[in-house]
Amino acid sequence: MSAFSLKAPALLFLFTGASATSSSWDRSLFSPTGSPEVPSPDARGLGWKQAFQHADEFISQLTLEEKVGLVSGTEGPCVGNIAPIDRLNFTGICIQNGPLALEQGTYSSVFPAGITIAATWDKDIAFKHGHNLGSEFREKGSQVVLGPVAGPLGRSPFGGRNWEGFSPDPYLTGDLFTSTIEGIQSVGVQACAKHFIGNEQETQRQPSTNDDGTTIESVSSNIDDRTLHELYLWPFQQAVKAGVASVMCSYNRINQTYGCQNSQTLNGILKTELGFQGYVMADWGATHSGSRAVNAGEDMDMPGTDQLSPVYWHQSLVEAVKNGSVPSSRLDDMCRRVMTPFFHLKQDKNFPAIDPSEKDLNALLFSSPEEYRYNYTFGSQANVDVRKNHGKAIREAGAAGVVLLKNNNSTLPLKSPRRIGVFGNDAGDLTNGMSYFTFNGIQNYEYGVLATGGGSGSGLFTYIVSPLEAIKQKADFKKNLVQYVLNNSAIIEPDSPYLAALQPSPPDVCLVFLKSWATESMDRESLHSDWNGDTVVESIAAMCPNTVVITHSNGVNVMPWADNPNVTAILAAHLPGQEVGNSIVDVLWGDVNPSGHLPYTIAHSEESYSFAPITNSTALENTKDPKAWQSDFKEEVLIDYRHFDYYNKNVAYEFGFGLSYTTFSINEKIAVHQKFTGRLPQSPPNATIIPGGNPHLWETLYEISATVVNEGQVAGFAVPQLYLSLPRGSSNEHGFVAKRVLRGFEKVHLNPGESKDVAFKLTRRDISNWDTAKQQWIVPKGKIRAHVGLSSRDFHCSATFTPY
Ligand SMILES: *[C@@H]1O[C@H](CO)[C@@H](O)[C@H](O)[C@H]1NC(C)=O
Ligand SMILES: *[C@@H]1O[C@H](CO)[C@@H](O)[C@H](O)[C@H]1NC(C)=O
Ligand SMILES: *[C@@H]1O[C@H](CO)[C@@H](O)[C@H](O)[C@H]1NC(C)=O
Ligand SMILES: *[C@@H]1O[C@H](CO)[C@@H](O)[C@H](O)[C@H]1NC(C)=O
Ligand SMILES: *[C@@H]1O[C@H](CO)[C@@H](O)[C@H](O)[C@H]1NC(C)=O
Ligand SMILES: *[C@@H]1O[C@H](CO)[C@@H](O)[C@H](O)[C@H]1NC(C)=O
Ligand SMILES: *[C@@H]1O[C@H](CO)[C@@H](O)[C@H](O)[C@H]1NC(C)=O
Ligand SMILES: *[C@@H]1O[C@H](CO)[C@@H](O)[C@H](O)[C@H]1NC(C)=O
Ligand SMILES: *[C@@H]1O[C@H](CO)[C@@H](O)[C@H](O)[C@H]1NC(C)=O
Ligand SMILES: *[C@@H]1O[C@H](CO)[C@@H](O)[C@H](O)[C@H]1NC(C)=O
């Protein structure tokens, strides 16, 4: 393939000393022919010893039917339900969506989306987000949060669900994903890390039937072993180390085999290599078999009813155990995996009962029958208010996730403007109800601010503060002018009479609000802002020399107007949740100094991202080939900034970039502290696998320290970032090696003139490459170069060290 035979200029390999020698793409290598099924390893309760014994005692009392009930979903009041077992006082398990809100929640909060948390680059915010979200689930009687998300990672910016997760960089995602999980589980609620693995597009995520009745299988993500380890598995490995209760297997196929019956990924990688001790839950309708899926490593079928697919478990699983096609020891293992985190998080003690309002919402949102077969325990009060003071943290996280991309002539923060113009259909209040679900046909509607994406990862607002509402309050609209046109079509009319009618003209500052919708179940068709957003900016900028553009977006937007001199400031405000207006006003007026940084790259055009296309072709619309949908991850590890850096391409705003109202710098002095003595073994010494893999992978081998300085006039948060240039591994002759990879970041508060030292800890995994032959993380031979800076292209100092 042409992408593979490209000879990159020698300059690109300044630090890697390697050459790209990838062979051409051979799809036949990405099929399971000849590779044996990997056997299912039994959980041993590593890290959860006491709870494991408790689980063992519990399941020893169960009949075969009860055991099967513990792993097969049923109808019930929640999105996913494990039935109660009355005689053992087991009240069942209530599983609910999703990563930014209790989807079936009344009097609950709508938190910022993962993309916003990613843009904060703040592990404490991620933890607090998980903690507050988890506490709302708990108070509503739900034991499991379906989230957070690290798959999609964000291979393509067109991915419809990227915003639910964090960043296409696995290190940034790994840290924030893990902090979120720790936050959720800190209140005794289980997190479910999803979607495992290679779930990088929505198009054809489930099988379809063509006109002649042939089943056309889901898209197959064809990923080589090194790319899987170095990108897509990386955050899941950390989640397992952090003790995540469950992992959700995905809709897509991996190398032709469905995610929920793939023994290579589930039994092999997740449970053996990473030592995962919890349970693998199927995505809704992702189970395609009974004994095959069970033996491949799936532990819980969801929803277990015939709503989305045939029922493969339940009675069939009872029969499969009776006739030996599923060993009874395997069923016991599944039950132990389900019950161990339940006991470990003390969910058998004082766990609040289900809020009765949830069953009504379930019936409404998912058309579930109102009568349930099983007897769930409900709380005495419906519509419990679980929001506490979470609005405050939501407002803060929303502001922290705003990335200031441009600020010419110090337009921002605003200095008491007398005449403010507000423009665009993203500025005002919601007009079509209090949610963005795609269910019931509600989606990308024209009027109203965008504060989340759509689908199961969305939420019901109890309130939302729109930008316009917050601006009016902040600007003191009784003394000053706040004038607005929210109709994009009216704004872009030639010589728009609607704009002409705004007098006096032009305003001192024109705030233009744009939005970009994305939702589960479909990929994005464009990276431009919706509703003619680009033309709206041009129309406003043509009359207003001080135009500030704010985007509420699921991720990457191309910004063809970015260099327009009348566009004096640009802010990427992502999807901040219910306090959206307050969050942006805090930044615009300088009550909060912006500290967000891009968790992705903004390139100049949509075409710049064609290196990792969504598989979608008209030729496939009515294909007769069941295996037609193939997504070849030919770019290997070169996604997002790894691609743009490798090919030395200019971008509009690079990964890690973000301005502040102050100026930071990093001292040229950088120190590398070696944390081991003697000669470092190139591979981790043999050791018993713990959750997260070989324990030696997590040892700190180096610490790199640098000093950040606030050189400006106001206090603010700097985000110093560490990137490493790793040499090619001696046995990794093939494949691309990224020029630089993120391996550390901190968020540091600095008063004017203040300086602080930051220390980045490097573990063995951080300085290793995945070696496919050795099936191990190997420290490469040669010099490693460390760069510390304020973005992926703004380095202030560098140093080298040679571990091996
Ligand atoms: C169930 O709870 C009741 C009431 O608290 C108690 O008397 C009984 O022993 C419990 N049964 C089991 C099996 O734990
Ligand atoms: C997929 O196939 C590639 C190419 O043979 C291989 O490197 C990788 O390990 C396979 N992954 C899985 C999960 O089967
Ligand atoms: C065992 O039972 C399962 C479930 O009913 C069935 O699919 C399978 O064919 C049976 N296997 C044998 C060997 O009878
Ligand atoms: C539901 O409760 C009734 C009465 O308390 C009981 O007879 C029945 O067995 C329960 N159903 C299940 C599935 O536990
Ligand atoms: C305006 O912003 C651009 C890019 O953000 C920068 O290159 C330029 O120097 C700025 N000009 C002024 C006058 O601030
Ligand atoms: C920015 O400031 C410079 C120097 O004062 C001025 O020439 C220029 O017109 C200003 N640009 C804008 C967009 O305000
Ligand atoms: C928005 O403006 C367009 C063009 O002027 C007009 O056709 C449309 O009716 C307006 N929509 C609303 C809701 O006012
Ligand atoms: C996929 O292709 C179909 C048919 O050509 C088109 O309608 C759809 O918009 C495409 N989807 C994306 C995400 O590009
Ligand atoms: C900038 O605004 C002025 C009006 O103040 C206008 O004359 C000019 O054409 C605008 N420039 C652009 C590039 O829109
Ligand atoms: C580590 O284990 C592997 C595989 O079992 C074995 O080949 C190797 O010799 C062992 N290394 C050491 C140092 O014990």
C-alpha cells in the first residue's frame, strides 16, 4: 500500500534513528485462521482476596439456574438488570448509562463529557467528576456506571462517540480514564470501562441484513499487535491496574472475530496478559453466541432480552452447562467475577434502593414493559434529588475544559464592554425539550446550546444555563447593551437586514457561538461547524472587527476563518454539561484564567485526517459479501499528532496547545534522575501477573524534573508536558515508530512571578515498546530524548538518557 512505501525524509528520524520499513498490507494476516482459541483463565481474586472468598461462599449456595441468572440480563427497572435472589437477600444489580449523567435520572446532574475532562488535562478534576457522578448513581440505587470510555480512543475525528471518551493520545486518556474510575469506585459504585476494543467507528457497528436477506457482519477492526498494545489497549491496561470492576466488550469485530467472542482479546490479552479479575459485560446486543462467547471470555450478557438480538444465554446456557459445552467451572468463574467487585465495594451493605422513578423512565426511554418479572426493591421515595452541590464542580470543570486558541491584541478577558453582540444558534436556551437523546427522534435540533452529544451517553437536564442567559447577567444588561441574533439563516442572508437592525453598530465585541453535533450510532459527516457555522463567522466578522468565536463541539472542528484578522479570539469550549453558560462566561470575563489544552490536533482541512478513514463506501450499501466491512488500521500508531509530526505537516493548532491570560515558560534546566541501580534488564523480570500485567511495568525507573514559571501579570494554571522520542525496538523492524509520544503532564497553579518544579515519573512501560515476538514490553537500546514544553510542538528544554 502506498501509505507504507512512503519514504520519509531523513530529518524525521533525527531522534529515533530508525527507518520505516513496513511491508504492504496483507489482510489475510488479520484473520483468525490457524490461531487457536485461548482458554479462559479463572479469576483468583488478586487484589480482592476477601471479597473473592465472600463471592465463592455466595455462589456455593446457588442452583445452576440462579448462577445463569447472575450472568444473564433480564427485564427490569434499569438499562441493564441482574435479577434479585430473594432467598439470599441479594437485591440484584442495577446497571445504568452512562459516562456523563445518570441517563435515566430525574433530579440528577448532567456533567461534562469526556472530551471536556480531557481538555482540562487535570487528574483531580477527572477524579472529582467520577466521584460526583458515582455518588448520584449510588443515591439512585444503581451499582454500575456504564463508563468511562477509552474506546473509541479517537482514531478518526469523524468517530461519532469520540466525545464520550477522552483523547486520541493513549497516555492522556489512560490517566484521566483511570482517575475517573477511581473516583466512581471511591463511592462504592462499579465502573465499567468501555468499549473493548477497536471500537473506532459507529458505521456498521452492528450486523445488518441486505435486500436478499444475507447477514452482513459488523465492521472488522484489523489491528496489528503492536498498535493494539501501544495505542488502544494502553488505557485499559491502566484501568485494570486501578481495579476496574468490569470491562465492556464491543460491537465491532477485531481481526474478523466479534468483540464479545474473541478469545484472543478477552481470555488472552485482558484476562491473561493483564490479569483482569472482574467481569466482561457485553455491549447491548453485542453477544452473538452462547457457549462460544462464554468460552471466549464474555462473563455477562446484556440486556439478555430479545429487544436487540436473539437470547443466546439464559435457558440455553443452562443446557450448555448440562451437556458440557460450557464447563460448570467456567460458569462458577463468571459468577465469582461478577460478585467479587460487588462485595469488594461493599454493595451488599447499606446500598440505597432503586429510585422508583427509574422504572418509569426506563419504560419511556427504552419502551420496556412496565411489568417486571422479578421483584426489585424500590426506595420509598420517587425522584430523590441527588444533585447536592455538583453544579459548582460542573461549572469549574466546564471552564477548565475551555481551550483558548487565539487571543489577538488581548481581546480577552473582556474589559467591561458597553455593547455586546451575541450571535449564533448555539447561544440561546434549549427550544426542543431538556435532552439531546437520539431516542424518540430528538437530535441535532437547530436552536439551543449544545452541552452534550447524543445517544446513551447523554442525559436529561434538570436545568441548563445558556450562554446568552449567563452573558446577560454578567454584562449587567440593564446598564449595557446585550443584543443578539440567534437565527443562523438570518445572520447569513446577504446584507442581512437582521444584522443591520442591530444598532448602534458594530458592537464593542461580537460573541459568536457555534456547535457541532455528534451522537452514538452514526459517525460525523463533517468537521465543519453545523448550521453554516463558517458562514456565520464570516458574516459577523465582516461587520465586526472584534469577533470572538466560541465552539461547543464534540471534538475536532476545522476553522477556515481562524486567520481572519477580525476574529480576535477563538475558544473551543467542548461539551461542558448543565452549567455551559456560566463556564464560558467565567472564562470570557476572566474570573477563570483559561487553562484547557487541546486533547487532539486541529488540522487545516478535513482531508488532513484521511490517514485513518471511517470505513464507509457506497459500494457497501447493498453488498452481498458478509465480510465486506473491513477497517484496516494501516496507519498503525500514527494517529493524531503522531501522524502530523511523523510527516512534518503544518497544523492549525497542535495537540497540547492552549493559551492563557498569562504567559508561562519552562526553565532550560531539566534534570533526569535515575531511580534504579545496577544494570536495567531490558525486559521486565518474570513475576506473577497482577491486575495490570507484570508488576515491574509499573515501577518508576526515571524521574524528569523541570521548572515552570509564570511570567505574566495574573495567576493561572500551566500544563507542562513531557514527550519522549523512543528508539525503535531491536526486534520491531517493521512498522512506524512515532517521532514523539506524550509520557507526562501536570497541572500547576502559579501566581505571577512564581515558579514551581514539576517531576514526571517514568515507569518501565513508559519507556518501552511492545515487542510482538517476545510478547513483552521491551526497553529499546539507545538514547531516549525527553522534551518538556507547553504543547506537542512548543518545547522549552530537552535531555537524553540511555537506559539500555
Ligand atoms: C436475609 O435477611 C433477613 C432479615 O434481615 C435475615 O433474617 C436472614 O437471615 C437473611 N438471609 C440470608 C440468607 O442472609
Ligand atoms: C490481528 O492480526 C494481526 C496481524 O496478524 C496480529 O498482529 C494481531 O495480534 C491480531 N490481533 C488479534 C487480537 O487477533
Ligand atoms: C448443548 O446445548 C447448547 C444449548 O442448548 C446447544 O447449542 C449445543 O448444541 C448442545 N451441545 C451438545 C453437544 O449437545
Ligand atoms: C416475587 O415475589 C413473590 C412474592 O413475594 C414470590 O412468590 C416470587 O417468587 C418472587 N419472584 C422471583 C422471581 O423472585
Ligand atoms: C494574532 O494571533 C496570531 C495567531 O494566534 C499571532 O500569530 C499574531 O501575532 C497575533 N497578532 C497580534 C497583534 O496579537
Ligand atoms: C492590533 O493591534 C495593532 C497595534 O496596536 C493594530 O495595528 C491592529 O489593528 C490591532 N488589530 C486588531 C484586530 O484589533
Ligand atoms: C430564521 O431565518 C430564516 C431566514 O431569514 C427564516 O426563514 C426562518 O423562518 C427563521 N427561523 C425562525 C425560527 O425564526
Ligand atoms: C456513509 O455513506 C452513506 C452512503 O453513501 C452516506 O449517506 C453517509 O452519510 C456516510 N456516512 C458518513 C459518516 O460519512
Ligand atoms: C473587518 O471589519 C471591518 C469593519 O470594521 C471591515 O471593513 C472588514 O472588511 C472586515 N474584514 C474582514 C476580513 O472581514
Ligand atoms: C521468564 O519466563 C519465560 C517464559 O516462561 C522464560 O522463557 C524465561 O527464561 C524466564 N526468564 C527468567 C529470567 O527467569
